[in-house]
Amino acid sequence: NFITIPEAFIDLFDIAKNSDNHTELRNGTSTSLQVPNMSSTTVRVFIPSVPSSGISYATSSVDTTFYDAGKTILNVDGDEAINVVISSTLRMISGAVYHTSATPGNELRDVWIDVANTSNGMHYGVSATSTNGYSLQLAEGTYKIIAAKPGYIMQPQTVVVSANATLNLVMTSAAYTISGTVTAGGSAAPYAFVRAEKTTGGSTVTQADASGAYTLSVDSGSWRIYAASDKYSEAGYASNPVSVSGNVGSVNIALISAASIQDVLMTSNTFKDTASGSFEDTTVKTKVTIDSGGLGQSGSDSYITAKETVNYPNTPLVNIIANKAKDISAYSGDSQVKNLSSGKTATIELTYTVAELAVSGIDTPAEVAQLSVSTVNDQKEWESLNTSATYYDSSGNAMAASDVTSNLSNVAQVVFTTTEATHFSPYALTQASDPTAPETPSGLTMATPNSISQLVLSWTANPDSDLAGYYVYRSTSSGGTFALVSSTGSNSYTDTGLSANTTYYYKVAAYDTSNFESAAGSESSAKTLPAGGGGIVGGGGGSIPPSQYVVIPGTDAQTTSTEPSFSTQTPSSDVSVTVQTPSAVSVTITKTLKTGSNNSEVKDLQKLLNSLGYTVSGSGLGSPGNETNYYGAKTREAIKKFQCDNGIVCSGDENSTGYGLVGPGTRAKLNAMVSSESLGSSSGSTQAPTSSESQDKQVQELQKLLDELMKQVEALQSSQ
């Protein structure tokens, strides 16, 4: 039985000739298009909410044959007839959008409704332009749905589609505001996109004015604020999260990390607006083709521009692939054209290398099939467009999908094409994401205290598939104000630099790859040991006597003593200290390293962190002996702990404060650690100053050495 499809994109691609013919079907059961005779054409059909695995092709005509067993490549030798078979059952979901409650008179209009199925990557949206509401045809499955409208907030809702149904959506009025300014590189960031993510779910987005000033409409609760500008990567407010129970001002965001993008504005040749126009540039890897008359009918000179940008709205149901968009603009005469003429469209082709896709974890054909070209609409939301993907090898030859390896190893780049563009704005490659917060962590326990300055926490690992890490909060009183101490990628944390004989209270929350944060779990507490005890973490000041070994716990080295003794003697000129440390690593970090870095120094960094007790991973990639060249979330969390323990930085993120970034200060400290590690070789020793130098200088030098040893001891204890 034939069914009416609200929207479908049909593409017939000739791999040998690297050309395609396409058409759209709207609210119909059939359509037709012309292709060259005697060609082998790959059939590709895209239907919103239907995964590619749910679409196949057949024919009822003996004159129509397919080249391959999978029935995707058509032999064209005359008129052909193809049947598109949809294995998914389509259901109609409709309803109205209300504020406060679903009662007559509370209907809202001009609302964007976004749906996503994270299991198959489908992302789809419609606009409720009137109070009559919206309607969506969705394949059966489980979806996340959210409504977006300035001045209103809605938490993401899970809906199981198994039959035609009415689904009314209720939004909450945003009674309060968060305001501030955005700067980039120390100057105002005009028209920067600013977003707020509620820690328990819900979001809002706005755009700053020409001076970088912004105002977000929010409701009460805990919110995290982020911003990005044209050339500077997104960063969060340094004191996230912001607690809102009234209007909050002076939430100023400083962007300091310049994005690695092709931000040079590229311009097409001039063409008349009555003619078809085109733009193609290999620098920004973008191609635009506009219907004739798309920019007007006045005969004016026209042109198209494009550049890469990171200034785009990050919305909860969408991940932006490779963390960048293509900002496409058009001009006719002396004016910028925002929308194409009625009935006219443009074809947008975005090219991504395999390396760019890998930045977002896309490395299989199945994952590529889940991606779509999207554009920013009038509601500042990402609108997904029907998209086809064409693979190319290193010689620039188009590839049949059946020839692509399971890990894209024989692919150089992928071209993503849509023919549905009707306006000019940022365009990007997108993937559906989960907009709900992770589960609340449970099982928080405190290890038996064994230090005057640190406590060890652990909790049950969260099962969420999109988990990014955990936030650790601390207070000095039960039920008091809990301040963010750190974030970590593992389900344990060692809190250092604490006061002796003091009780500390902790809570832990989980956050996901979309920065949604769970509610914090139940508090747990422990008390540090009193000062003045013996052992390696106690004792008085003074020097280390001659020939006394200082042994770092956790090594297998044979020494004359496993506990140093201390005295108040003035060191003599023949004092020597031998320090034995585990698996000393001789490396030097010279580059700035951050999330996404991929080079040999990352591997050196991971080796150094593992040797210092800041274990990147307990097993698998990143674990001792299995270090890699890739700087991912686990490496970032290990660096954060190193930075916090060594007093470098303990809050913010890579872009706002350098937290998690290996910059000049962190490099210097790491390299200093390498120098101190070199003391740990079995033959190494440090001679005290000669008798001609002052005893005060001798004491200072030995005290520095002792301080360094204590830091290494605590680092190793925290890793056990």
C-alpha cells in the first residue's frame, strides 16, 4: 500500500560521473525526475525521523534492474520505476503548545518544536506558527521533545511513539533574567551567542548586541552560562553554576581561546540576481548553488560569501560536528539578502575530512548516516535538513557506500549535501544529542582518613552512555553551602590542601557531554587527621641526615629505611640525599595541549601523568603502558587534578581559566616535576652546598627538596 509522505528527499547519484539529480516529495505518494540514460545510479532517499536502515528499494517492473545485491545501484536503460519501502511504521503526533497549563487561552504561537531519537541519530523539528499547534509524522520509537520560544522554558520530555497521538506541550514563563557582557581576547564580542543550560534540564539562548551585552530569560534554579564569538571558542562563566531566585547581573564571560578555524571571508564571483549563482571554495570547504532569480529580479550585481565560525547557538538536542559552522551570506546590490525569493532554494554542500569527523567521534558509516546539514532558523534553533552523504577517497574519486570500510580507513572526506536551503545563516553538520541530565550519583563513601591535608571519596559509577564526568562539591558544615571543588572523569576523587583536624562534607553530581548536570547526591563527611603526627606526613622541621634514603611508598625499591627520620641539626657540607621514585619519565612538554590535540607530546604527557600518580586511565587506552597521542576527556581530568593539587587553577574550563589546558604555567610545573623525577634514578644524588656557602642557603635548598617530596608523596597516595 502506498502512503502519503509529508516530506522526502530523493537523490540519484552517478558515482562514475560524480553528478547527481534530486527532487523533493511533499505530501504525496510518488514523484519523478530525469537522469542520463545508460548510467549506474545510486538511489538515496531521506525521510525525516526514518533511519537509513529503515529504507530499502524494490521494483515491480521486470524492466527495472539493480546492479548490486543490496538493490541500491540502479541500471538506467530507459524509463525506470522504483518503489521505496519503509520498514518503520509512521505515526502522526500533534498538539498545541501552552504556557503555565494546558488550558484554553494559554496557547502559544511561533514556537519551535524539536525532536530527537538518540538511538538512531534522527533529529527533526517543526514550527508552531499559530495557536492551532503543530503536527509531526514520526517513525515508531522513543524520542526526546522540547519546545523553544524566547521568554519561556521547557524541560525536555521523553515520548514513546507507538500510535497516532495528541501531545500537548507546556512551557514555563521565564520570570527572571541573567545579564552581562561577553568579551573575546579582551575586547567586546559583538553578536556573540549566549546560552544557559539548567542543571536539571531546560535551556535558553540569545545573541548579544553590538557591544557584547546580553540578557537571558530564565526561571528559578541553577543555570550554567556559556558564550562563543566569531573567532573564539565557547567558554563558560567562571563561577558556573549561577543560582537564580531573582534577576542576576554582571555575569560576564571572557573568551580567551582563539578557535582553530578558517575565518578568512571568502567571496564568490559576481553574478546577476536574475541568474543562478554559485560559490565554491576549498578553504572553507563549502559549495553553494542558488536557483536563478533566488536573490531577486532587479538585475543587480550579486555575490556570496562564506567563512568558518564558532559563533552559533549550542542547543540541547544537537551536537555540532567538529565544533564549527559555515557562516554563509549573500548580497545583491547594496543590501544583504537573508531569505531566498519565494519558491527558490539553494543547494549547500559541506565537506568534512575523516579527521574532522573523528573530532566528534564519528568513525563508522553508521554514524555518518546519522548526520545532517542543519541551519540556524529565526528562533535561533538548529533546523535539520534532508541530507545526502557522498564518500571520496584520497584521489578525489567518489565511492560506492558498499566499498567504504567499517572504520572509514579508505575514505579521505565526505561531502554532505542538502537542497532545502531557503535562507542564509550559519550552516553546520549536526547529530542528535540527549538533552536530559544524567542519573544522580549514589553510594558516596569516604575512605578512612590517613592524612592531615587530604580526603579520599568514591561513589558508584553512573550508567549513562553520554556521561562526561562528575562535579565534586564541598562544605564545612552539614547542610551548608556546597562550593564546587573540582570535576573528575572517574568515580573517585582525592581532595588535597585541606586543614588538619577538620570535618568536611561532600556531595557529587554527574554531568553529560551536553553539560547537563544531575541533582547532587546525599552528603557524606570525614575528618582529616590532627597535625603533629609522625611518619612520612608528620614530624617537625629540620634536615635529612646523611645517607638517609627517602622512599616514595608504592615502589619495590630496596632501601635502608622506609620512613625518613628528621632532626634539628644544621646540615654539614657532606650531606647527600638520594630520592627513589617510581618509573621516572624523562620528557619535556613544549606545546600547548588541550582537548582534541593529537600528537606525540600528548603521549609523553600521559606517561608523565601516570608516573606522577595522576593516572589517566586505570585500564585500556591511556593506562600505564597504553598511552596514546590523543588528548581526550580522561587526559583533561588528570590535568585538572594536577593543576588543582599544585595550586595552578581549580575552577573554570579550558577556555575561560585554562582549567584542563596544558598552557605555559602547567607546562612549567610538569617540566619541573620531570627535573625532580630525575633525582629518582638509583645513581642520582643531590649534594648539599659547600662549606663556603651560608648555612641558611643550605637549609632553604633542603627545605625546597623536602616540600617537593611531600607533594610527590601525596600525589602517589592519592593514586593508590
